[in-house]
Amino acid sequence: MTSPPSRWLWRWDRLDDLAPAALYQMLALRQAVFVVEQACCYQDADGRDAHAWHLSGWCEGVDGPRLGLYLRAFAPEPGGAAVIGRVIVASEHRGRGLGRILMGEGLARLEATVGRGPVRISAQAQLEAFYGSLGFVVDGPGYDEDGLPHLPMVRTPPP
């Protein structure tokens, strides 16, 4: 395990604003974690990326900036909640509390972009306690998504 980077460069982009190399790293990281590591055969490029904001955390690697943290976020539908998904901490950066930092940054950026309001996630059931520690609560029955147990969770911003 390598030591954690001392600081992260954050980017909050729409799909059209991503440089090709950044887009490649984003898709490669999502596939490495959600398809290969989790042995889950599904269509990651789901046609929704053009409607999302992409939060990426970059650190310096031996061959230049490397993507280590990522999530995507969606504005709320009328009368609905905003959505955060595809939350990833690259394997070499896990176990250091960076998931909490990533989610904090994502919630702050989302609120600054679309305003205060509820945020929904489709959480892998194994991460219920983690998301619960960030203020998310289970909001319905569990379900199977691509062979993995998930829970619908929602976070209402504090007053």
C-alpha cells in the first residue's frame, strides 16, 4: 500500500468538459472497480453520464496526475431528490477515510450547484453503516442490482 497523497486536486465537470484522457481514466476506474473487481457484468456506460456532474479527485502519480476518487451526481427531478452514484475510491487509496472526504466534497458541490435538498443513493448493502454515518437512512426494502444486494437510502440536509 502506498502512502496517501498529501492533497487532492478536485474537478467538478460535465461530460462535455472532460478532456479525453480524464474521461478515459474515469471510465477505466469505474470498470476496474464495478465490473472487474466486483465481478459484476453490467453496462457501466449507461447513457446517463451526459446528464451528470462528475466529481474527480486527482493525485500525482509517477506518470502524471492519476484519478483516485470519483462519483457522479444528478440534479433532482421536479419534486424529487438529487442523486449520487458510482462512488469509488481506487483500491490503492482505500482504508484511509477518503470515502468520507469524497462524499463530503460531493455533497458540498451538489448543494452549491442545485441547492439544499434531499439526496438519494443506491447503496451496496455492505456499506449501510458507512453511508449511515454520513446521515443517509434506509428508505425502502433492499433489492438486487446486477447480482449485488443494495439499499435505497436518502439524506435530508440538517436544518
